[in-house]
Amino acid sequence: MELLEKLARENYLNHGETVKLLEQMDEEGDNKLFHLAQRTKEKYFGSKVLIRGLLEFSNYCRKNCLYCGLRHGNILLERYRFSPAQILETCYRGAEQGFKTLVLQSGEDQYYSDEVLAAVIEKMKAEFPEIAISLSIGERSYDSYKILKEEGAHRFLLKHETADPKLFEALHPDTQQGNRNRCLENLEDLDYQVGTGFLVGLPRQGVEELARDFQFIKKTDPDMLAVGPFIPHPHTPLAGEKGGSLQESLRMVALSRLFLPQALIPATSALGNLHTQGRMMALKRGANVLMINLTPREFHSQYQIYRRKEWNEGMNLREVLVKSSLEPDMSRGDSIKKRRIKGVYR
Ligand code: 5AD
Ligand code: SF4
């Protein structure tokens, strides 16, 4: 496991080395990897887990990504969208509960023009000036990102999904990898704290393809990085595929921590969907962010990105975290990478 030690020491392996490491990984390697990832996480973040509030405000989407249940072509899905007033109402509930980061997430829904979103952000800024606003609303123009940033959004999540060009093309009929990368560059350029991420267990994704994701995250150095299993959705063209396993996904989370020691890495809800303890396992293997879903329960079954189980709901997260010797942290949790270089983000 020399390569693993080298990665932990230098936070870098080249493509060939990464491929070799991925090929070598076995149970013993995983144990070592998980330990190293957790130690790295603790070095920068201690036992803290940053808590974010998530609002899934619309499941309309104009795109047709092959893996996603929200794809336009899924005519079986009942669609919903929140009015600006409903969004703000949910934000109020989040603010009342002490959340200092709210993530507004949706499909690519053109109902939310720049004007509509800017008005929502303006109200959020006025009502909750201490709360960081994260957007997760897909590809938009430079000008659109600019308007929303100037209105007061702080962060933006836009996964690169896979860094492998062939795989990206096969999965995304209505966008190109170049376009996705341009969006990410524009977001960086506009001084957003940027989150990206990739799916694990996609059809025809092997070690070569995964190794590209690690070169990509190292090169782009995002503030946040979401890594989770691909889970087939029955009403998509990939319904019959196998999907990502828990072990492989946890392995990619832990490797991500070693490549990007300072990144904010969530324990994705897709992991929690594979196993009741999936998110807790990730938080013990390098992840340091937990998103709590604030979307009113009646909409959960409609925000069907993948086949969704509801077994996480209802458990007292604070208790579960503390039992695992983790400490819930309700602060804003800005990127430590950017703060160090550029000073506090506002
Ligand atoms: N399994 C896991 N994650 C998915 N996403 C979309 N479809 C799936 C799926 N079947 C994720 C993508 C995207 C976000 C909207 O949800 O990574 O960024
Ligand atoms: Fe739409 Fe995003 Fe799903 Fe693609 S992954 S179909 S853009 S919600």
C-alpha cells in the first residue's frame, strides 16, 4: 500500500498511479484508507460535522440526463414547484431551527428566471443576513450567475458528474462537458464558493474513468465535493443497471478526502439511501458535511432523482452524531480554502 501512503503524504497521485491504486484496493486497503481519510479530516475539521439545510423547491427539469429521475422525459413523475413565498416560508423554518446555510436545489426549471430568483435571494438576504445561500440549480449563463451572485448568493453546487469525456457524452444528451466546465469556471470567476462532484458505479465506469475524476478534482480544486453512488431509477433508460455499491462509494469519498484535504465533503443522501448507516459511515471515513432535508414531507416522494427510501427520516441526527463521537456544527462553515486566501466571504 505504498501508493496509499504516498497519497496521504502528498495529497496527490498522477493518473497512472491512481489507476494502479484503484486496482489494488481490497478490504485491507480500505481499512487503511478509511483510517487515513478520517485522520486527514480530523486534522482540518476535528470531530465537527457541518450541518446544512436543504430545500428541493422544484422537480421540473428541461434536461434528459440518462440516469436521473427528474429528467424531462420521465412523464410518470408528478411535478411540483414552490412559489417564491413557499420558498421563503421554508427558509423561515430553517432559520428558526438555527441553520446557517440553506441550499436551494431544483431541476433546471426555467420558471425561475433571474428576476424571480434574484427577488427570492434579496428577501433571504434581508430576512436572514447571517445565513449563507447555496444554489444548486444547474447550468445557466455567465450573466445569470453574475446577477444571482451580486444579489447575494454565496455558493453554487454543480457536479461535473464524471470527468471521463466519453461517459459524460453518453449520459448527457443535452449538454457538453465543455459547457459544464465553462459553467464551473464562470462560477469560480464570479467568486462563488464552488462545489462539484461525481457519481460512482455508472455503467461502463471503471478504474480508468474514476481515476480521471481524481485528476479533475485535483486540477479544479473545488471548495466542496459531493461523491455518491449512482442509484438506478425505474423510469429512466438506465433502470436495468446495477448502480454503485456502498463500499465503492465510501472508498471514493475517502480517496477524495486524501486528494482534497481541506474540501467540504458531504455525506450524500444517496449513500444514506443505500444503507441506513450510509451517511454516518461516510462521516467516519472523511466526509464532514451533513445536509438535512427541510422540504415539506409531502414533496419527498416527488423529488425522485433515484429510487428513494425514507428510512433516514425521523432519526434524531444530533443524538446519532454524538453517539459516533461527532460534533454537530451549526455555523456557516465557509470554505477554509478560500477564507485563507481571500478573507471572509460575504
Ligand atoms: N443516482 C444518484 N444520483 C443521481 N443524480 C441524478 N440521478 C441520480 C441517480 N440515479 C444526482 C446527480 C445530479 C443531482 C441532481 O443528482 O449527480 O447532480
Ligand atoms: Fe435535470 Fe440535474 Fe436530473 Fe440532469 S441531473 S435531469 S439536469 S435534475
